[in-house]
Amino acid sequence: MIRFENVCKSYGSFQVLKNCSADIGRGEVVVVCGPSGSGKSTLIKCVNALEGFDSGQIFVDGTPVRDPATSLPRLRARAGMVFQGFELFHHMTVLENIMLAQRVVLDRSAEDARARSLKLLKRVGLAHHAMKYPVNLSGGQQQRVAIARALSMDPVVMLFDEPTSALDPEMVAEVLAVMTELAQAGMTMMCVTHEMAFARQVATRILFVDQGEIIDDMPSADFFSGQCSDRARNFLERIL
Ligand code: ADP
Ligand code: MG
């Protein structure tokens, strides 16, 4: 569903991604971890072209990302993204936030978009918050709205960039629970996260990134049973 082929990217003389290659199959849940500044956000943002890259290619369900013929709104609908900072529209209600892209990008009728939005709000446990504004929700609730909004586009893959890093500790679990439910429902997911319990329990595979390189790419069970690189082991010892 996502294929990285020799992806390279530089900022001036600084190479942030070095020949990154990986394959993420349908239904896989891949956790990307690694030190701060190693290129994790850059790598995941390349998937839906929020960042460009200099050479190599990425395919999302067969569609090349780096291709003038690829429609970016369509690509971003198919690869739904959830950020650390929620990025909701604050002048819109929860319901309007979830309806907007369905109306604009997918051209759904208001009734259809509304019905789908309410269903998704129920799925993330927020059925009674449709008419509220984001400012009146907790961080965990806002992040669940952001997940529902991404899902409203019927994505084929979901991308998460540290979705729980900005949350108060008591709200982390409710967001991870929604992500776990999605994984169990068969969604293909690529998640940058430091939540190693989630990685251990939910991920099928781990990519360990250091200094712009994918150092380890292995089943989660192998990664956590000590078959990872020394660099990954060193990283785990520092964060656990
Ligand atoms: P991570 O998500 O792993 O913390 P990032 O992908 O955000 O890492 O950043 C990787 C490296 O690229 C960092 O050293 C960062 O300073 C650098 N970087 C990120 N964005 C830019 C930019 N727009 N211009 C120059 N350097 C950048
Ligand atoms: Mg980052």
C-alpha cells in the first residue's frame, strides 16, 4: 500500500533522508521510531506530499507521489494524516470540520457528508459533541475528531505523526484506543510514535530511523526481542 524506493531529500547541504526504501503491505501497522531530528516527520510527510523529495519514488496504492499527473487533494484523501497538533478549524463545529473536505474534495452532498460524519463521530466515541467547537473539547477529544476527519475521506492508508505527543498523559490512552480499533479493523497504518507499549502490542513492523536512514525494518516481535540494531537498542534504553 505504501512503497518507498530510494527516497532522498536534502535541505541545502544537509541530507535529511538517505536512500529510504520500505514496503508497507495492506493491513500492516508500521511504527516508525527514532531519535528527535532523525527525519521521521519528513519521511511520513513525503507520503502525502506535504514535503517534497529530491529523488526516488513513493507509491501509495500504486499511485506515484512524485508525478505531476497525481492529484494532491486525491492523494491526501487516500492517505489520511493526523498530526501532533490536531490542526482542526477553530471557527467550525466538530461536524463542520468533518464535513468540509467530503464536500469540497469528494463532492458529497450535505446530507451524505453529515450522515457519514455522525457515524464516524460515534465510532471515535464523540457522538454527542457534533455541535461543539474544538476549543470546548479536551486535547484527546480534538485528536479523535482529527482522526474521524481523516477517516471521512475513506483513506486507504492512515498516517500518524506523534498523535499523542501533545496530549496530557490521561488522554493518551483514549487516542491509542481509537488507533488500536482502527488497526484491528484492518486499516493500513504508518505511525510515528514514542508509545512503545502501543508499538509492541499493535504494530506488525517497526522501522527504526536514525540520521535520515532506515536502520531497522523488522517484525515488531523481533525488534522488541533484541534483534534490533545496537543503535535502536541504545535508543530504546534512553526512552524506556
Ligand atoms: P523528526 O520528526 O525525526 O524529529 P524531522 O523530520 O522533523 O525529524 O527533521 C529532520 C531534520 O531535518 C532535523 O534535523 C530538522 O532540523 C531538519 N529540518 C526539518 N525541516 C527543515 C526545514 N524546513 N529546513 C531545514 N531543515 C529542516
Ligand atoms: Mg517529528
